[in-house]
Amino acid sequence: MKILHFLFILIFTFSSLGHAQSTASEQVSTFQLEAPQLQVKKTIWLYLPKAYANSNKDYPVVYMQDAQNLFDAETSYVGEWNVDEYLDSISDNKSLIIGIEHGNEKRMEELTPFPNEKYGGGKADAYLNFIINTLKPHIDTTYRTLNDPEHTTIFGSSLGGLMSFYALIKYPDTFGNAGIFSPSFWFSNRIFEFVSESDLSPNSRFYFLAGSEESIEMIPDQNKMIELLLKKGVPENHIKKIIIEGGQHNEALWRHNFPEAYQWLVGN
């Protein structure tokens, strides 16, 4: 099952080839930003709430991985998450969404905190350095944001879920909440050791989601991690655990369950 999961990750990694007309909302735009930590120029997708232009308020921010798959069928792999369509449809939308494009062949390196003996990787710290020290300051100085941890969420699926979880554990002074869909904890057992050795913030909030038809390790690993978080003192009401019967490791699972996760993480 790990092999099947890895094959999905490889396909997902090269999901930026266009194959449909654009479905991105008018609220979505893109820009490029130098990422010296990664020695590349990153394409960033930005979703601004409809009310942003006519208000003076400051907004929470959600940083999301794999931007190619969030807003636009043209750039997505077998369907987008419909993040923009959902946010356009609700009157109480109150956050900016910042989507960070994955690095294609570098995706596995960027989104894994520890290397896998067979597949390599393990360079998430450089990727997070870019988010924390380059991207976030740019967003906070360019737009009206609430830049404290309570109002800063990081969100992803698969390897992006693993990376988002790691970010919340390692940088609680930057991120206060994480959306963790189908996290690839199988990639390295060192993630469990890392949590065991870390001082966890009692304020951090975790939204876990997995499908019953994903890899054989998915739900046991998720349960193991949640038990570890509780043992480390994370309040039970700061952890949300969702298991979707019949859910598979794909965009359909993540698309259908994004609204509820968003409301729990940002709408409260």
C-alpha cells in the first residue's frame, strides 16, 4: 500500500499540466516571489474575500500547499478543491487564502521534514524558511492581515498534510492552526520521534481528516499521532479527527471536506 501511495504522490507532483479551461474565481490572482531559501522563483496564488476591497478590517490568513490543485481545473490533477467557489458562496468568509505552488520534481523534497530511506526528501525546513521569512512578511506588509499565530493557519494534504503538521509543531509562534488532510506520516517514523521530543503549545489546533480507503497505514498512523499529541498535553478540544468511510486518497475527498475544516479552523 505504501507503493500505491507513493505512486499517487508522484502523479500528484506533476499535476500542473493544463488540461481544462480555467475555473478560477475573479477573487483569485497570482504573483511570483523570489525564494532564495529554495533558489527558485515561486508562483503564489492569492484569494481575497469579496468584502476586502470595501472594508478596512484585518483578515486571518490560511497558507495552503499545492496551489495548482486548489482553485483551478486548468492546473489541477483530476479536479480542483473548489476553494474559491466555496468561499465565494459564503457571506461570512473572513480570510485570505495563500496558495503556494509545489515545486514539481522538487515537491517531495520541499514537503518532507525527514528523509525516507528509499525515496529521499527531507528539506521542508528550507521551504518553511521561505514561508516564514519571505512569503509571510510580504503578505503581511502588502495586505491587511491579522498576523498573530491565532489567526494564521497552515493547510495541506498528503505530503502537504505532513508538512503542515510539522510546521505547526515546530513553529507555534508563527502558526496557530493546521488543516491536516491524509497526512503522509508513513514517509518517516522520525516525525513521531520529533513530536515526542518537542514542547507543544497548548494553543495549537489540529484538524485531521483521513479516508477509510486510503493506505493501510493512514488511519492507524493518524490515531497514533493524535494519541501522542494528547499525551503531550494538547487539549482534546483542540483536536478534530474526521474519518470518511469510503474516502480515497484524492482531490475529491479533500474538496468535499474542505468547507467543514475551514469553518472549524477559521470560522470559529
